[in-house]
Amino acid sequence: EKAGFDHFMLKEIHEQPKAYRDTMRGRISEDGRSVVLPELKITAEQLKGINRVHIVACGTALHAGLVGKNVIENLVRIPVETDVASEYRYRSPIITPDTLVIVVSQSGETADTLAALREAQRCGARVLAITNVVGSSVAREADDVIITLAGPEIAVASTKAYSSQLIAFFLFGLYWAQTIGSKNESEVAHVLAAMQALPEQVEKVLAQAEVIKGVAESISHHSSLFFIGRGIDYAVAMEGSLKLKEISYIHSEAYAAGELKHGTLALIEEGTPVIALLTQEDVYEKMLSNIKETKARGADVLGIINEGHEVEVAKSVDRQFAIPRTLPLLTPALSVVPLQLLSYYASLALGHDVDKPRNLAKSVTVE
Ligand code: M6R
């Protein structure tokens, strides 16, 4: 059942290239120049009338939504807010008829997400669901559904479902952009070509798992660490931190790198592990100076970097892991993989039950 892997989580991490291909299949035109989403009932006219977006979800699905916010704002130039589902319905969200609410849920059965969906519809919003389960409550009740084709996810820690949600956001963002013309055909084609290279690039990342295993064993002796990044890297840092807490029980925090010096830097001491994501070219120099701030206090830094930066970054970090080159917007689909492996191997090194962490359930059907 585990197809030769020791745990479902590791199997599911390795299934990501297939999950990406399956989620993209049939949704890119044959000439590779446009996105086709026949499952959407929302018309081009209706989509043109949408002026704001709320993305609502829990846990890892919310973290996919944080990437989704970056994707939609970048491609469509419409303001997007993200919200924790358990907070959304109790804070009288401002939902107008031109609001599109996007709920994200692997299982499609998360009680808080379902309640947020119902609240949004009650207030007159159209709801689009991104879910992995056909026929789930969320899939049945949403106005539009994009199914991720990650296949069944057994491990409590979500991996391939998260990354397939990213693919769904890329596809939907591009579809929306081509519909309203915020990106022209060649711009869309350019992103689609980069997306189609992702599965093979993930294979390359997976082939370097041993490097991460070594780092994981060393961090497993620590009781606290930090994940830092800027922009879309910060969203990925949050997912990396949750994954590590969830299955290794090591405390960690994700921080927007520029915020460290406003308080948290006080916690960095000799040997504190810091996982720094620096895949975004536009904030690359800023990230390097944030890394230096932590190193000056003794941090032990693992840099998640772009291929080609190895030599340059070597003097600023203690260890590094390079991901293949892709478009800045698409990097989360690659950079999350070493973080998934890091939490897997840390949990393993500590002898925890990787697939069934304490206190947690795969699907949270109570509010
Ligand atoms: O099924 P859902 O995507 O709605 O689940 C949401 C969260 O409970 C889930 O992502 C949780 O955070 C994972 N165990 C994280 O790995």
C-alpha cells in the first residue's frame, strides 16, 4: 500500500510530480497557450465583474491560499484577502456581490471551512472551491469547483494536496488573467511552459533528499527554530514551519524576514537553526542582509536558494539547498519540497509516528 516507502508521507511527497501532471492534464490547451477549465460555471462576464477575493481555509490549505493571494494579485491585479476559516464567519466579513470567495480544502469536509462557505453564500457571494475530494461537502455546496488530482492523501501531514492546490491557483489565476486580458496570450503561454516543467524539476529536488536528511538530523537536537522569507517565500516559510511542528513536535516560527529585527531577533542565539528561503530575485539582497542579521547572533543557516546562486550565497549561509530555476511566482511548488522532507526526516530521527502525529486527525469535522 505504501508502494515500498516506509511511510505514507514519504510516498505522498514522492507522488508530487504525478499530482502536478494530473492536476494540469486537460486544463492546458494543446498549443500550450491558454488554460481550459470547462468545469467552471462562472461566465466570463461574471468573472469580469469580480473586484475582490477572499481566500478562506484552515492549516496547510490556508497556506496554499497565501500563495494563491500572491498569484491572483500578480496575474489579475485584484485585491485578495486571506482568512482563517474559524475566524472568518465570526468577524462579519465585508462581502459584496462583486466578491469571489475561494475556499480551499483537501478533504472538503473541514467544519470551519464549510461553515465559512455557507456564510459567504448567505451574504450573497459566489464561492469557488479548490478541493481534492469529488463529492465532498465543500465540492457539493460550492458554486464552482476545481478538483485537485493529487489522489488520496493518507498521512495527516498534507504534502501533495498542498502543492496540487498551488497548481490549481496557478491555473485559475491564469484563466482569470486571460479572461479579463490582464495578461496577454504570450505571457500566459510563458507561465504555462514553466508550469509544465515543474514535475521534472520536483524529481530533481527529490533526488537530493539525502542533503536534507543530514540537516534534519542536526535540527532534531534543537527545541526551537525559525523559517524566514519575504513575499511568496514567507508564505512557504509558514507551511514549512507548520509541517515541522505537526510531525516532529519541534517548536518553530515562520517570520517575514524584515520583521525579525522588531523583536524576534532577540531569540536567536549561538546555534539557533534558521531556514531561510531566498528564491525571490526582487528581494534577494534584502534577504541576504536579513540572513546576516541572524548570523551575527550565531544562527546556523540553511538557505533554500535558486540554482546558480550557490557560490554567491556560500559566504552568507552555513548550508544550502538549490532548487531548479522557475518563474518567481511558481517557486513555492519547488521550494516546499525540501521543507516537507526536512520535517519528515526530523520526525523520523526523533522516532515519532510520522503518519499519525499526536493530538491530530486527518480531517477536522468539528468546529
Ligand atoms: O482537509 P483540509 O484541507 O480542509 O484540512 C485543513 C487542515 O486541517 C489541514 O491542512 C492540516 O493543517 C494538515 N494536517 C496540515 O498538514
